[in-house]
Amino acid sequence: MTSAVRWTTGFLDSPSRGAESFWQFVTRSGLSPRRGPGGEVATLLPVDGDAYLRVQVVGDGPARAHLDLHVEDVAAQARRVVGLGAVVVRDEGGSVVLRSPAGLVFCLVGGAGGPVVPAAGPAVVDQMCLDIPVAGFDAEADFWAAVTGWERRSFAGSEFDYLVRPAGMPLRLLLQRVGGPAGMHVDLAAVDRVAEVERHVALGASVVRVTPEWTTLRDPVGREYCVTDRVAFA
């Protein structure tokens, strides 16, 4: 299957700027000049490689995450994605905001992005987890595989599937079966999860739960995310 996706960008959407410095320190990034009509958007600038994470003040809660897919022809891809079952929320000309069949909001945007993935370091955000209600999981997972053109695979005996990320793509898409509403959250791959979680707590995060393979935390504005035992960009 051919992929139309040229790059991926993860957005951390918040009702205020309250967690921006937290995410700068967590990702060891700089912050770009603000842009947008009200200065609501800024990019987290990695030490090396190309940017793929942004912070955005959206004016309403709860704090959350969403995904931008960079494509060459936004209008044509929007028509294709609507044919797969998405609904257009807003057409902004150079970008289109859509909602997936399960209710996940995402954007199609122009521009190639990339192409250099930053070095991993001790920990790095390298995954967007799509939290999908169990009842509609297979249909939604197939929708995302069709949208991206990435092969869907399963982890035997777990609640997770994933889409095979092409080489040079910064964010992998993990698909998780959940009992609650649909949503998205970011995951970090860490060389030393315990040390990384301690660093986040010192910066203002709180621990929600600990499992044998990952720790779920909540950032200063209440957004949940995970630190995992994984090899970055694998």
C-alpha cells in the first residue's frame, strides 16, 4: 500500500500555556516564536534533526493531543479520507480538520516536514497512541491503516495493535483498545524508565499508574501520557 503521508506532527493542545515549559524540559527542546492569529501555536525545536512536536493553546479543555499528517495535495487527500469514513470539521484552505469514525480529531496539512528525525537521547517522544473504544476497534484501526497507507500489525495477546512506520517518520501510531472514549496521547521511549519518570515528577508531573512496561503520568495541566520501556524510533 502506497503512503501519502510525508511527515507526522504531534500537537499538545491545552487551554493555557501552563504546561509549555514542562514539555520544553521533558523533550529537551527550545521553543519557536509564536504564530497564529492569537499567537496560539509554537514549535518544540529539537537540538538536532527536524521538528515534529508543537504546543497549541486551544482555549478549552481538557488538555489533549492530536495528530497532523503532512501530505502533498491536501484537498485530494481530504476527499479520499472522507471516502474512508472521516467527517470534515473545518476546511482552512491549506489544512483540513477531520474527525475519524470513532471521533478522533486530526488534521491534513501541506508541507513536507522533515526529513531528519532527531537523535533519540535518554528519552524521546516517538509515538502517538490512539485510544480506541473496544466496540469499534477493528473498523477504526483499518481506517487509520487506509488513511496512512501503513500496514496494521498486532501484538499477540495484548490490547495493542500498531501501524508499521516507514523509515524516517518521527511518530509511530500505536492503537489501544480502551473502555472509555476515543482520544490520543503521546508516549516517550526511555532508556531508563525509572530515572525518566523521576525527572518528570521533579518537573511537575504526577504518576497515575505503573505497569511492568510503562508508566502513565499526568502533566501540569492534566494531560495523560506514558513513559515506556522501548527502543526509540524502532
